[in-house]
Amino acid sequence: MAKVGSEASISDLIGKEFGPYTLVQRLGVGGMAETFEAVRHGRSGFEQRVCLKLVRSGFRDDDDSTQLFEREARLAAKLQHSNIVGVIDFGEIEGTLYMALELVDGADLQVLLDARKRLSPEHVALLGHDLAAALEHAHAPTVETDDSQPDASGVFHRDISPSNVLISRYGEIKLTDFGLASLAAGGSRQSEIRGKFPYMAPERLRADPLDGRADLFSLGVVLFEALAGRRPYDGGNDPATIMLIMEGDHPALSDLAPGTPAELCQIIESLIEPERDQRPKSAGALVEQLDAFVPPPRRTPKARQNRDGRPQPPRAAKTDQQSTAHGERATEKGRVRGSCEAAERLVEAKSGEGDCPGGGCDWSRRCRRRAWAPGGRGEGTPRGGGRRKRNERRQRRTRGRSRSSTRP
């Protein structure tokens, strides 16, 4: 088993065993940790590709860093959501703390923006919708504190930025890196300011007590940057940027991203207001606001109700083949409905010539009943003629019985 003892040995570790893991390649380097793609081995040939996060050698003897890393693992392990990177394992091997995370096959948002500069309004709305859903789950009172008591406010991320948003090649959007996250017991207070200044809410810069709206501010900066191709508050250096954030001085998003729906611009600009009371009240409220701009497959389904008002279970999603067949049937029914109306007019005009106006729609019960009998008594033969003859014979018999009954 290889031992991680220095930065040089990290390179030597690629392709070798680190406990139950085999490191494949380095994915990235952060402030106090670095990440690797690794393969986790188990019994009977079990293998799993994971993201292995290791504390860097310069921070392994630092108590504050190790406590921060352990806290991140505990908090992230409690958050189980499709838009949050999941924690698989946590431990220590030969003096090195590690965390095994869900491996997202893709890239972070920063890499995507560096390549494409900006995203379309639909993609930005989808990005904000899914990240807001992740924050709604994290902020919810479902996380237990260190003394196993339920917390009233959940977890605040406190470090939302493009590099902490992962996008898979399959379109999954996931929030990661809860290294600066905190539990909010009656309002989170900051002992020191850590993170990236351009994405910090004014209350964070003032070291005020925090709530979930500080994360919404950071999310708003990310969405603004993804849509406009630049950050809303960028003074060239940290002091100038901080002044712009405090004053709320930013260019209009509609000028930087023409063609974007005005309502979407208003939602994003409301997230980066310096006064927290002017922002959406919660991440759940933001999800509802962005629902109208999300492409249909990702919209939040509305509850269906029975006639008595009781909610119905959601319908199962249709496959591509079913959706195509449904569309073809709907088009065909619309065509035949118009054809049946034309057939009724023809019958009223007593026209007995021509083909079936229903286009040979032998499955159309209405067409067979009202107008024509394709494949029955002959193509294009009106069914009304035989009925008239039968009715005439029935009427003659009835008249004959009436005459016989009146004779003396």
C-alpha cells in the first residue's frame, strides 16, 4: 500500500493503492484538499468509481483544517438530494483524512463558462431551478446538530460559486463542496470571513448573523454571470468589489443579455439586492418563480385532482415511443374529425359518389356510424340508403295493418 506523505508522493500514487482505493487521475486542487478520480474495491470483484478528496500534506497537522474537513463530511453526509453530490465514505488512512464522494462525469460550471462565456436563458433558468432545489433541501430543518437535536434552520452552504457547481454530460446539475457550510442554530454567526468576495452577500462581509438568503445572493451572482458573461460586482480588486456589493451598484442585466425575458432578469436581479428583505424569502419561493422559465421536462408537476377534490397520483412519464405515437394519434384524430364533419354534409346532400372522406379510417367509430362504411358493403357506399328502404317497408306494413284494423 502506498503512503501519502508529501506532494511529490501524490504524483507517485497515481495507479497505486490507497487503502481500498486505486487513484486513477487528479481532478483538481483546492485550498486545503485535492480531488482524484479513484476506483473503490470490495469483495467478489466489487468496483465503484468515486471522487476521492484528500487533505493536502501542508494541512494534515493543522487542527483547524482537520476539524473543518471532518465537519464538511458530517454535514454533507446528512444531505441526500439529487442535486447535491453525495458522500459515500469518510475516514483516515495512514494519517491522511479522506472523503469518498459521488463521481460526477462532467465538468464544473466555471470550466463551461470559460469555454462558452455565457449560457442561454433557458439553461440559466434550469441551472437556477435545480440549485435552488438543492438549497431548499439544505436549508430545511432536517439536519441534526452535533448533540443529535434537530436544527431549526438546516445547513447554509456559504461558498456557492461556479467552481462548486458540477454539470454532468447527461445534464445533471449538482452542488458540491460544503467545506464552509455551517449549521444555523438561531442564526449563523461568523468567527471569520472565508470564501470568494465577488460571491459574498453584504451581511457576510459585515459578519452579521446569516440566514438562507445569503446563499440566494451567491446563487444570484452565479446566474447573473452565466447569463451576462460577467459578474455583476467586479471592481478589479477585492476592496472595490466589496464597495460595489455594499452599494448594490451593478449594470442592468437586460442590457448585458438582450433577448432575455424581462421577468427572468427581474428574478435574478432581485437575488443580488444588498438588502436581504428584497430578495426571495426562501429557496422554495425561488423554485416556484423559476418554474415558468424551465423547459417542460423539468418543470415541477402540478397536483392533479379527482372530481371530489382529492389529489391523484402523478402519471408515469411517457417514453419517446409513446409520446410519438400519442402525437400521431392526436394528429390523425384531428384530421378524421374534420373529415367526419365533411362526410355528414355529403350525406345531407345525398351524395353517393366518391371515396370515404375519413381517409379509410376503419377504426373511427363515428365515421362508420355517421357517414360511410369503408370495407363493409363496398367502398364509398352510403349506409343511409339501406336504412331508408327498410324504414319505407316498415312504414308500408304499419299502414297496411292500420287499414285492416279499420275495416268492418
